[in-house]
Amino acid sequence: MDAMFALTVGVLVAAAAWLLLARDLLRGLLGFVLLGTGANLTIFAAGRTGTMVPPLVPPGAEALAADAANALPQALVLTAIVIGFGLAAFALVLVMRAHAAFGTVSAEEMDEAERPDDAAAPAPAPAAAVAGRKEAA
Amino acid sequence: MRQALLVAPILIPLAACAITAMLWQRPAAQRRVGLAAAVAMLLATLALLAEVIGGGMVVGQMGNWPAPFGISLVVDHLSAAMLVITGVMGLAVAIYAMGEGAEERDRAGFQPLFHALLMGVAGAFSTGDLFNLYVWFEVMLIASFGLLVLDRTREQLDGGIRYVMLNLVGTTFFLLAVGLVYGLTGTLNLADLARVAPTVENQGALAAAGMLLLIAFGAKAAVFPLFNWLPASYHTASMPVAAIFAALLTKVGVYAIIRVFTLVYAHDHALFGPVLGIVAMATMVVGVLGAAAHYDIRRILSFHIISQIGYMLVGVALMTPLAIAGSVLYVIHHIVVKANLFLVAGAVRRRGGSFALRRLGGLWLAAPLLGIGFLIPAMSLAGIPPLSGFWGKLVVIRAGLEAEAYVLAGVALAVGLLTLYSMVKIWNEAFWKAAPEALPAAPWTRAERFATFAPIVLLCGVTLTIGFWTEPFAAFSLDAAEVLLDREGYIAAVLGTPPAQLAEVAR
């Protein structure tokens, strides 16, 4: 069971790393989601897997049964899923706005923040270069 | 009373965030609420600091769950100092944000996000739980995402995407490390972790998780080689936002490194000490060289944030009481100075019409107050005596020499010189040389002028106070270092006396 978990997490993280290296922002975002899933599964596996005994104290007993499931990782994963979902939603909206503003989701073709401040009127050269790259693509 | 003070720095911004969000349509009312909350937060953090200095560490168990089951809030000397600095910065930036462009910013939602950011930062400084630290990181992060792209310009969208993508990956690494640490130790409470960590059988795996934590915190603190998001994004933010980012965000990463590696990984210092030392040196050098190459005030200042982070890591790298005291003093001094420089940069832009050094000039004649407001933090940043930066650098370098880390001390000295070069470059170009084009006439209204200069003067005052009246600050830093190195004291304060059985049940 643990080996299965380890393998799954490994595949997820590897796929995430591959996607995150792409210049396409949507791929990068998917990579983040996969990486988050890998992290969540790690937490889940960290808190003991393989038991079906619910973490409830039986009537009359003082403590949990010895092989009861661990409820804490589930609470942690739940928190992490909610946070990850919020972040992914925000990042998706940001990418959409960027797509509307730049007409592309390729990180390479967004170079607005790299321009020096004294180019008050946008210099024609970078725009032409972008156009040239697009044609080449 | 102590418990109320403990949660006040988190609850006040939370309330301010909620109230300002409800006043969405009324920016003027939002600003008043925001300002009142910033004042209240500063007072609360000062009271908390007095409490810590008087009565030692303040510990609270949320929901009365005994540690290590619930979430503990722990405020020691370092946390209290960081909280006070957060309060000072919150107030300074809240005033500054009432100046130029306040109306548009507040319509875009500046106030709720700003207070959410303060809440995240205060939470990260107060918590005594690793997973809770992750949650506060995320609170801070999501608020900073919103603040960074507040004006929704193309430039900000581009910078925002770089910032968001790299930080998302950084925090996921944090989450992964939390999972691994929990799997190895069965606990997430920092005090309990400190107790259990040396007894863990698989020290290799624990060190690997520690390295993941270092990567996650290092990405947040913008250390070499994980700093690329910072110069790619900070200069695009509007000036109050850039100032609060420069003051607090990277320092949360530094704080997390100091906390976790003096407490949980202290037993593994033989591994992490050299790593941190090399990272600190590389961060100092790369940051200062990056700054030397640029001719835009905001970019120069952004690179200097990175460079200065290196000094703050020296303490954890050496782990001697003096070195850690140096780091603490340096963080306190640096936050004030760096935020002030960004505030000044905003005023320079308004007065001189640009951030580009090439197009600036003649500001010393046109605005002497601005010139002094720049000189004090700039010279302090470079470490000119008797300003605050000199004392910070003095303690750090002396600690380096005493620990026989001569290379580290030498690099720190050389980087100080190059910092001076960058600051003099800004001074010569923006203030000293003749203006290349006519300056805009009378840029500020009366109220804007006050809102712009009051925080600059306030922060200059703090810098001068630390510089001329160093004794109490240095003594405080030494106390903070002593508390940080007293792991047994921290564990006993959080867990109480019989922690052993509790932890067994938890596992």
C-alpha cells in the first residue's frame, strides 16, 4: 500500500515538474495542481494508511483502539485542498487576464515587466520583435 | 490579559479586513477604518512586546486544546520584535497610502487586502505550529497576489504571473515538507518537534525534509538561487504595496528559517550551517551586483533586498549567540530602512516624474526634505556610522570573525562597499546632478504632502533612534538570541512539564 502511494506521488511530482518547465502558463498551472495533489497524498500517507477502523473511542473505553485511523492528516489535507483550490482559481483568473491583455499564454512573449521605466512611450522595437517571433512560430 | 494580547495582532487586522470589505463602496470610510486599525495594531504589538520583556514568552493554546494537539501561539522576544515592526510598517504604509492615488487604490480593494496581508504576517510571526505556519504563509500570499496586480496594468499582470507561479511552487514544497516531517515525527507543534527531532531514527529523511523546508522558506526570503521572482515583480507594484512587500514578505521567510533551524534542526547544524553560510554569501554578492547593474530606482532597491537577506542568514549559519543577535538587530533595522527607501522612491517619482535615474536630477535643490529623507536610510543601508545599519553590520561581521568565518565576514564587508556605491549612484543621479528636463510643478496637494512625508520622517526617526541609542536594541537582540538558543526553555514553556505521554498518544 505504502509502495503504491510512493509510486503515485513520484509519478505526480515528475509530471508536475515536466509541466512546470513549460513556457505555456496553462501547462504550468496544471503542473502546480498536480504538485499540490502529490503533496496532499504525501501528507495522507504520512499519517498511516491501510486501516479501516474509524477513529472513534468505543463506548466504555478510555482511548482509541490501537489500530484506529489517524484523523489529523485528513484534516490537514482538507485544509490544503481548500487553499490549493483558492490559489489555483486565482492563478487561472490571472492567466485569463494576461491572455486578454497580451493575446498569448506563453510566458516568453510577456516581457512588459522587463521594459526599463524610461520607455514612457512604448518603444517599437520589442513589439516588432514579438510580432516577428509570432510569425516565426 | 496576556492571552488577549497574544491574539490581538491577528484579530485587529482580521476585523479591519472584514469591515473595510463591507465598506467597499466608500473608500474614504475604508481609509479611516484602516488607519484606526493600523494604530490599534501598533499599540497592541507594543503592549505585547512590553509583556514579553517583562514576563518572558507568552504562550496560548487555541481552543484550550493542550499542546501538542491544538494550535499553539508562541510569542518570544524575536516574534514580539517582528510584530512591533509589522505594526510600525502597517501604520507608516497606511498613512502613505492615503497620499497619491489613494482613491483608485481603494476602489480596487487595497484596504481589505492590505489588512489581510498584515494578518497573515502577524499570524506567521505568532504561531508555534508548522502546519499553521503554512496556513499563514498562504493567507499572506493570496493577499499579496491581489495587492501586486491592484492596478491591473499589463506590466503588473506580467510581473504578477512571475510572482504567482514561483511562489505557488514554493509553498507546495512547504506543504510537501510538512507531510514528510509529520510522517517522521508524528507531530507538527514546533516545540514538540524540537523535542522529538533529535530522537528520530531516520535522520537522513528528516534532513531531506529540512532541505525542502529550506527551499520553501528560501524561495519566500528570496535567497540565492531562488530570488528570481523578486526583481521580476516588485518594481511593477504601486509604491505603498512595494514598500510593505519589501518590508515584510521576505522577512517572513527569514523569520521562518531562523525559527525552524534554531529550534527543530539545531541538532543537525553540522549539515545546515555550511549550506546556509554559502547561501548567505552568494545571496549578498548576487544581490549587490544585480543592483550595481541597474539604473531604475525600484530595481536597484529590489536587488538590495536580496543582498541584505544574506546578512540576516549569517546568524543561523553560525549559530553563535552573537551572530543570532546580529541577525535579529539586522532584520529590525533593515525592515525600517528598506520600506522607507521605497516610500522615498515613490516620492521621487512624484517630484521628479520618473523612476529612471537617467531622467531624474536636481531633486536636492527642488526638495531638500526628500533629499534628507533619502540620505538617512540610504547611508544606513550602506552601513555608515552612526546609523542603524552600521551597528547591524558591526555585530554580524564581528560574530563572523569570532566564529573564525573569515570569508563570510570579508564578503559582508565588501558587499557593504558595493551597497554604498549603489546608494551614491542614486544620490548623484537623482538628487545631485542638474535636472535633465523641467520638473513637474507643485506635484502634491497639502494633504498628499503630509501623507507622503509623515511616514518618511517617522521611519527616519526610527532609524536615527536605533543608530544613536543602540544600547537597548543591542541588549534586546542579545536577549532574543539567548531565548532562541534556549530550546529547552521553549519546549517547557509550550508543552508544560509532562509532555512525554501526550506525544505517545498523539502518534
